[in-house]
Amino acid sequence: MMELDREVVLRTLKLFHPGNDIIELRIPKAGKFKTISGYFSDHKALADALIGLDGDGFQAYYFTLNPINPDLLARSKNKIKRYVDITTADSDILKLKWLKIDFDPLRPAGISATNQEHDNAIELARDVKRWVIEKMGWPDSFILADSGNGGHLLAPIDLPNTKENIELEKQCLEALDFVFSTEAVRIDVTTFNPARIWKIYGTPCRKGSNTEDRPWRIAKILEVSSDLSPIPRELLEALADILPKEDLSQSKSIDKEFDPGRFAENHGSKVMKTKSWQGWTLAILQECPFNPEHNRGEARIGVLRNGAKYFGCFHEGCKNENWQSLKKLWNIEVSMGAGTGDQKEKKQSAATNLITIALTEIVELWKTSDSLLYATIKINEHLENYQLESKQFKQWLSRLYYIERKKSPLDQVLKDTIRVLGGVAQFEGKTYDAFSRVGYKDGIVYVDLCQESWNSIKITPEGWQIINNTPIKFVRNAEMLPLPIPEEGGNWNDLDLVIGDIGAENKIIMRSWLIQGFWPVGPYTHLVLNGEPGALKTFTEKILKELIDPSKAPLTGKPANMYNFLIQAKWARIVALDNLSGILDGQFSDALCTLSTGIGMTTRKLYTEFDQSVMEVKRPVVMNGIDIIIPRGDLNDRVLFITLPKIDEWKKESECWQQFLELRPKLLGLILDATVQGLKDEIKLDTLPVRMADFAAWIMNCEKALPWEPGKFLEVYQDNHIQRVYDQIEVDPFARALMGFMDGYPLGYRDSCTQLLKSLEALNDFSDTRSDAWPKDGTRLSTKVRRISSLFRKIGFEISISRTNKQRNIEITRISTDPKGNAEGDAGDAKIFTASPQKREQQTSSDANDAGDANSYFLDYYEKKENKEKTNTYKLKEIDFASQASPQPPACDNSDISASPQRHLESKDLIDQALDVAIEEFDFTKTMSQNPKKDMKTPEVKEMRKSRIIDIKQPFFVESCLSFGDHPFGTKDLSQFENICDGWLDVARMTGFLEEIKKGVYVVSSEHVDAWKERSKNWAKDHP
């Protein structure tokens, strides 16, 4: 780290404050300390304070040059204070002791100068010193210094602290700026205020990163004149007097054709160069027309934007020469003043005059594809874009008007001017895209830093860099705040230092959402931050917003209407919504969906009858809340969820925020690095198993620049999404009821919509069935099912609706429950029976090694049943899923049986055992076998019966009993069937197997069957 030089600091203090002046030491922008300040009468104490501070690596160290009111020593006598709000004011200065001239090389803000830029500034300082000595007659009384990034020239003065003297010092700086400032180095014209702080020589200047091209340097004094006597006031006034002054006696008609350079050459005077300065266009002459010996650029001809002409020569012998005397010298007819009669010019209206000036100053008038009108104007050597109706553009027009007429324009003048300029933009201007914060052109991404210089970040597949002249049109509003200059070498784990450790998968989700920030295409996913109170939801959301899109009002609540929401989104790169709660309503959910993929709104323009304004916007959104619930599947597909952990150890938010601000440049660099990677050749994928495929593909393109293994994002993204599906089902009483209902139908379900509704209502609470989300009849059930069918497909159910002449039918088929696909065959148990022969053919082809063989066995039974001509056996009683007597789930309290996934049969042998027991114990007389008696006497079956233990799902067992004969407990009567189911559960309770039922494991032993047989006989006696 560069260290300050204590001895140089002491010599600096003695040079500028040789007496007992009170000096303020100040460090602005001191990180978490905000501003550090102290008042010193002891030079050594000040130097020691600097030594103690330098270890913190602040950007720069400053002190006051002019003497201060001694009373201020009481603020912090010979010591420093942090978090200071009050510093030295202009009124606290006793005298004006120094003319402070700062030579600043033009470069992007926040970084050090290159060696060439640095040397150019110091060389210009030397030129100014020579010029004022040789041409203006000043004494050699200067201090020349190196500021670390540019040059300093200080001239001693001795003037009272009055408004007149402050204005004189300002005019001297403007005069030097008028003569010497170039495109490479500017003279700062703002250093005239009495309380101005100045770099302490002997201390380091650490702007930006210390790089080979732009190194940090120590500020130092280069030259000190032997005599530092004050510059006399009359010499200061002579310097100020060279400023061009408008000749009020001449006509101010606008002459667009007047070119001062061409005018001079037409009259035999050579031009060294031309330049612009504060509204003037100047031609600097090689020789003065009045004295050829004045040949070092002292003479110049200029024209002000309002048409006023100027001539001046800085040499003392030509100080009385002006535009009028030049016209006489060159025999040009002098125009008569107003009131002479023959040469009086026609007075222009105020609006016409302002229009003419504006057209001269505006670089370009243009429009967007949605007919918004803009002007590009030049401000301090860079271009800015403003909508014609904006407040900023009106202020700019008002300034032009004041420069010309020395008064403010009437509102009607501004309206008339804007109306005419708008016509030019609409019918003569080109059409461009207007971008806010992030823009895209020809495969290159641009990010507006929103700094005063209007510089931006250019991102290509080769890397990113800061540029000054952006080739696209950026527009801004008053809410946008600047981003810092990004830096390389960051670490993603630094973000954890600010918001805490949120877990590995949550980090992947959060960082993936973040690197959408500079992705210009979309569609975008939204991020929901959930968590209990104290989980830093709001603070985390502020951090995410600040990284990409800082603004004056970073977080807002739920918008009042769609129009306000769209306006908010149009001017924000990231829309951040704070403290939402409960279920998001349908209109707001729809708005978030369309904002993800792109939304346009057409509205009538204010004060017009037919004109329309079209707004188009596509933005990522982040929102937080304790219990945000998204009820619609289309929005769930576009949302990432993170549940933040509760924070046990608290720190001050101000400390965390300051830590973030220090880390932000490098975190911003990481996001830019990921964006660079994303712009490289895209990963070629045939399909992506997610709905937001564009977003997923973008993140996968960026993964090489992210702190996890390629491919990990897709896995975490799918897991995050499937959890949202279950959450969505949970908040919908009908969807929740249907999912629980299907636990009792591993073979699938088929019936009428009306019957399904009755079955669900019989099994669910009254409060659920009377909610708005519950369908009221079979027709509305079919509509409801269509809405939730995509959710059920993601958890393993295919739902289809068909219609006969009399009713609507529903068929629910179980498919793979693995959201990533059934590549390993582990979800084969979910393939179930359906009445469709085509689907049965597909299902029976499942791998014999997986659990699908259980279903295959049942399917074989049904195939034999349907082909009765070939089997020539007794006809089985068919389960009619479309009848009112169709089998229902066990009539029991749902609270007793868990809705967790149930274990399926594992082999064909287990089904054989179940059927054998059913045939023997219940004396079925009609079976699928040609010779059941013989089958049951085989050694294999006899061996199975010895154990009499059957590990089988209860619904399979019940259906097997009801499906293979005309047993009186069959399906002819629904109430009888429910009694059978009740009986089975009673047996389970009595024999201590209820806990196994809750776990989804159903064990049927000989004791169960014997108890059920006895109960069945008793029931049969009562029902002859």
C-alpha cells in the first residue's frame, strides 16, 4: 500500500499556513465513516492524525487553504471525528489567500489518470504560468504541484472575503479556461469558493484500482517561486477582463451562416484553431489584426449562440480593441443601432428566437417506434438524450433563453418551442430505440452507469469495458442513481458477508436471478423472498436491487393499478416490491406474468381526443413477504422462490450497507463477467424440460463464470419449480382434495364429473367445499380441472375430460412422478390401469424389472375378461367407472390416513397370494382360471398359504375382492361397499395395524382374513 510522507506533509502545512492559522483536515467519502474531519492549530498533531488514518486506504486527504475562524477549533481541537455532518462554510473563512487553479485531465469518473493524461495536465499548468507572467505581466509568484492525477497552480492573493472578490476569483478561472482548456485537459472553474478544500501534498491519491495503466500516485509539490508575494488586484482584474463580452449596441439577429474562422480567412487573417466555450464559437488567430507581433494566439474572433459577435486580443496594447474596431479596420459597414430608421431589423418573437437557438444547439431530434419524441444535446463534451416534454429538456431551453435575453421564458414560449421541435422530430427525425439502464445492438450489450459524464459499460463476448460515447440512445428519469465503476477480481462469496449464508441451493437461485440483470432479451423470471420476521428479506431485496439498478426509491409496495405498475417498470431495470402478503390476486398475477414475457399498454395521451401512447416493457421483478402465495400455475412457472433463514446474530444495518458499498464494484464485475460468458456461443440443446427455457438456457450459457459445476443450475431450478407446484396445490382446496383422493386410486380413476364432485364433497370439510375455489357442479368441475391439469401432470397425473350425450366424464391416469423423467425406471410403479386399450398396450410394455409388473398382471386379467370368446369362462363382474355405483375410496377419516405416497406391490407372486386368499376365504365361484381348484392345489400356492402373510396395498386388496365374482358384498350397492371398507378398517384398528396404515404399508394376515370372514358372515345373516 502507498504510504504518505510525514515530512512532506509538514512542509506543506508550513508553506500554506506559516502562522497560527486554524486548518481543517477533511476526508470526504470516507466509507462507513461518511466524512472525517478535524480542526488543528498544531501541524504535528495533524500529520500524526493522517498517519493513523492512512492504514484505512482512503481515496484522498484534503485541507483548507484559506485561514478559518479560530472558534471552529472547538469542534474537534487537534483531533479527528468520524460521521461528521458540519464542516467549514464559506462564511467561516477570514480572508482569500490563494487563487486555486486545478488542471484536470478528461477521463472516466472514479479512476486514476494514465501517465500521458497526468503529464498533459502538468504541462498545461506550466504553460499557464509562463503565459500570465509573459503576457499579463504577473510576477513569478506561484506554487506548481502534482495533484496525483493532474496539475495544480496556486497564486497567492490577499483579498477580503466578499462577494465581489469571490466573483473576481471566479472570473479569473473562467478566463484561463477560456484561453487554455482543451479537449484533453480542462481548467476547473469551480474552485473559487473560499472554503474549498485542497489535496494535502505528501499523501496518496487512490482513485479506482491501482493498475499498470492507471496507477496511484503521491501528491507532491514540484516548484515553489522564491518570492510568494500576493498578486495585485489590478492584475487579477486584467485577467478577468479578457473574457468575451456581448456588445449590446449591435444587432442580435441570428446569422446561421456566420463562421468566425471563414470570416477571418476571408479578410486575410490565418486561423490557428477553433474551439467552443460556454456558448461561444471561437476562431483563434495566428496574428492579431492590429499588431502582427501578437502571434501566440492572443487574438480571437467569436460568435455567441444568439448571434452576438466578439473580437478580443489579450495583449495589453490591444485591450481597447473590439468587434466594432475590427469592422472599421477591415472596412466592414457598421450596422446602425435600433432607432436610426434605415437599418432597423425586424424584431423576432420570443418563441421564434428560442426555436432558432435550440435548433442551432441541438445535436439531433429523433423519435422512437412508439412516437415518443427526443432531443440529443451536447453538455460538457458529451451527449445526453431527453424527451421533449421532460422537465430536464424544459430546463435546458430555459437556460438558452436566459443566456440570450437575461430573463426567464413564459410557459407559452416553452410550449410553442417544444411543439415546433416535436414536429421536426416526428417528420424529419430518424427512428431509434430508447433504452433505460440496459441496451442491446448488434450483439453487444450496453449498461448506462447513469453518471454525470453519461459513460457506459460495453459488454461483448470478448469482455467488458467503460466507454464514453455510447452508440445507442440511453434515456433516464430522475429516480435513477449511478452505478459504481466496476472492478475485476471479485468473489461471489463476498455477497454472503453482507446478507449471510442462505444455503447452497438458495445461492444458486439468487445468483442465477441476478445475472438476468444485464441480459437484454428475456423473458425474465421473478424472485420471491419468503421468510419469517427477522430473515432480512427487505435488506436482501435492497442489496439485489442496488447491484443492478440503484434508485432513489428502491422498494415500493403493491401498485394501485396496472397503469402505475407499467410506468414504474418502464423506468426501472429491476422492479422491487416490498412486504407483500397473502395470496396474490388474479389481476396482479396476470400483470407479473406479462411483465416476465413482455407487455404493452395503449393509453390515450393527456389532453388529446384520438392520440394514443404505447408503452412496452419487459422486466425481472423481486418481491418479499412472510407468506406470499401464488395461486396460478402460469405465474408459478415464471417465479423462483427462496426462503431466507432467520438471523440470530444482528449487526447494524448501516455497517452492513457500508460493507456492501465497498464490495459492490467487484460484485458488479462478477455479474458483468457472467454476462460476457452468456454472450459467447450458446449451448446447443434440443429441448429443455422447463417452461422458461430461454431463461434456463441463458443461465446455462453463463455457468462457466459462476461458482458451481455446469449443469447444477438446471437440477436446482427444477427442484425449486416442483416445490412451487406442491405449494400451489396446497393452497387450492379443490386441488388439495383431488390429490388426496387419488391416493386411494393407484390404478387410476374414471367416472363422470358429477360423481367425482359428489365423492370429493363427501370426503372434505364443509368450509373447503363452500369456498370460491370449489366448483359448484360437474360443468364447472371440468373447467376447474382443465386449469389445474398442468399442475397435476407435473406431479404424475394425466387428466382428460370427455363428453358423451348425457354427461362429462373424467379420466385420471398416473404417469411418471419423477419431475426429471423416469430414466432409471424407479417410477414405473406409477404406471396404472386405464380403460383405453391403446394406453394399456403402452403400459404393459414397461420394463419388467421395475414396479410396473404389478400393473401388468392386472392388465392381463382384464385382457382375458374382454376376450371371453377365447377364454370361454364365466363372465366377471365389470367395474363400471361411469356408473353411480363405482367403487370409492375407503370411507374413513382422512386425518387418520396420511396422504404420503404409498408403497406399491413388488412382484407378481404377491398378487397371486392376494387372489388365492380372496378365492378361498370368500368362496368366489367365478375366477379367471380355467381350473381354479387345480390351480390352488399346486405346491407353490400351498407353500404360499402356510405363511398366510400378504404384503399388499389395501386398495388393491379391496378391488380384488370386489372384482372377481358375484359376492353379496359386491358393487351393486354403494352403501354396502362402504360398509365393507369400514369393516376392514375396524379389523385393522382392532389388530393393531392402524399405525402401519398411516405409513402407507398395508399388511393382511390370516388373522385379518379370519376376522373379516366372521364379520362378513354376521353381516350376511342380517342381509339375506
